[in-house]
Amino acid sequence: MSDGDLSKRFYRSFVEEGRLKTPIGQLEFTRSCQIIDRFLTPNAVVLDVGGATGPYSF
């Protein structure tokens, strides 16, 4: 099975729209924000390509 097949199977196993509202999704979001805060400078310019309108876009 290729990596592409694996990722398709993974994303088909749940509804992406509500994923970050689950307990594990909230943990993922919180940890991602911590990592992003660690590496971005206060005046950083971020290009969000393909991020859609979900929580990470804010």
C-alpha cells in the first residue's frame, strides 16, 4: 500500500470537519499551536496555502 493510499484511508475514517472537536483533536490543535508559537517571530508573515477555513486558518 502506498503512502497516498494510506493517507486517503486515514482521512476517510472520520469526518474532517469535526475532527478537531474531539479530545484527541483538541490535543493535536493545542500542541500544534505551541509548536507554531515557538518558531514564529512576532511580525512573521505566513502564507496559508490550502488551509481552508478550519481552526488552523485563524
